[in-house]
Amino acid sequence: MKLSSITPIVLATLALTLAPQASAEPPLTFTLGGSQHIYDDDRAVDDELLPFGAAEFRLTERWAGEFWYSAGETDGDNGFDTDVDRWHLDALYYLNPRGKLHPYLAFGAGQLKRDWDVPNGTLDETDEEANAGAGLHYFLSDNFSLRADARYLFGFEDDTSDFTVSAGLAYRFGAAPKPAPKAAPEPERLDSDGDGVYDDMDECPNTRAGARVDNRGCEIKVSKVASVKLLVHFKFDKDDVQAHYFSDIKGLADFLKRFEDIHVDIEGHTDSMGSEEYNQDLSQRRANAVMEILQNEYGIAAYRLEAKGYGESRPVASNDTTEGRAENRRVMATLEVEYEE
């Protein structure tokens, strides 16, 4: 690939990447210094420290274009003095364009020319090359900086690999990149009821303290579950309720008064002593006894209560023991209600 094809590609890439973002006051930077050229063995010239100069044009806060040039004399492997002339056109991308230290990445393309002074005249050789590397500026003031740079250079003619390491003093003309303007502080917004939603967005002002609200400032109803369980045991072959169970029955009554739209089944049960028919009737009488206390003692309306006798059909313990039969002689009522608060 010849220089005539490389250079338009580099220029087109820079234009397409950087032109849409061009800065109003791009600074221009010049650098002078020394560059150590480390040549591929196929170059047939000795490594040498040569002077260099560079002109950088900052296009945006982070992107810049630069022309870099170095020239001088070194020795060739054939014993003849060799004039070296190297230039490249590069794109620089600044990783941190603020503060004192400005590191950057670089890539570009250019040309290396070598002239040997031989007895019969001059022998020259030209090679187009691409480069990539990195460097940094350390700013001593707003305008002066110390610059260091390292590049890898690939020669297309003979697939050679060269390196340059350079250092110099840079001077920046024009304005440095300006920090972005600070946004104007937002006007103070009020939240009068303290629910976390500003007044200008609050559709439900004066929310009670501590209430959960949605993004409109309206209280969110929280679902909860309330439950109650009644268990009354009876003596053998008895259907009268013992006095110490009245407080438990009152607890069920209080629950029914709190949730006035619910109904409850009062379930009566027996052990297996006696006939099924007798036990069925006994279980019904036990359920009725608890239901009557709810009605007569605690004022629960009859339509909200239903007594159901199940006889000996639903034991919760073994009827083969005294203890088990005592557990089975019972009246039960269980309620669970989901509500919003």
C-alpha cells in the first residue's frame, strides 16, 4: 500500500470522526524535542536519537489531529552516512483532558525516507508506514507542558517493525478546554405533608403521618390478615358450656363485631362412645349451645351464625384412649379475614 492511498484514508477518518464535534476555540500546540528511533534490522541503519517537531490542532475536548516530523543523520550498516526523514499524520484521543496530566492514545500513517551517501551518488529508499501508540502531557502551566510519547510503526514495504520513544517541551496556544457550565440549581420544592411527594405533584395533600403513598402522593392501602380460632371442650355426654370458655367465646364475638359482614360456622363434635345417631344429635346440641351464647350473651345476630353437628365423623385424636376421646368432644370455629388498612 502506497502513501497516496494511506493519507486520504487517515484524513477521511479524522474528518468523519471529529468534524461534527468541532470546538469553537480549539487550541494549537507545538512540541519540540528528541525522539529515539529503534529500527527493524532490515532497515540497515543504526538506532539514533534525532530531533522532532509536532503541530497539534485540538478539534474537540478529547480529539486532536497532529503532524509529526523528525529528521537527522545516522550510520548505515554498510558504513555510509544515512539521512533519515520521517513524518506521520495522526489522530490523538485524550483519555483525561482536564487537570495537569493529559494521557492520550494515538494512531496514524506516514512515511520513512532514508538516503545513503555512496561513492557514486545518493541511494534512497522510501517506505509508507502506519503507527499506533500512547503518550501524555504534564502541564507545568496553562500553556507549557512536558510531553512523552511511544509509538510502534509498521512498514508496509518490507513488513518491518520500528519503535520511537520521544520526549519534548510543548506550548499550547489558544483557549484550553473549558469545563462544562454548572447547571442552575433547581428551585426549592415543598412537601408540606412529608409523604415524599412534592406539593406540585401531590394529588392527595395532607396524607396522615407515616402512611405509605404512591407516586401521586395518595395513600396505599396495605392488605392484612386477621384470624380467630375458637375451641371449646365438653365433658362426657354433656352439651353445657363450662364457664371458663366464655372468655374464648367473647373473643370470637369481638372478632365478628369488628368484621360485620362475615358469617361463621359453629362445628360440634363427639367421641365415638355411643351410637352414631346419638352422637350426631349430641354434636348438634353442643354447637347450638355455643351459638346461643354468642347470640344471647354477646349480641351476635342469628343470621351470621350456623351451628353444624358432625357427630363422631371427624376425630382429631384416637378414640381408643381417654385423652383422645376428651380431645374429640369439642366445638370449633375458625375465621380468617383479609382486609386493607
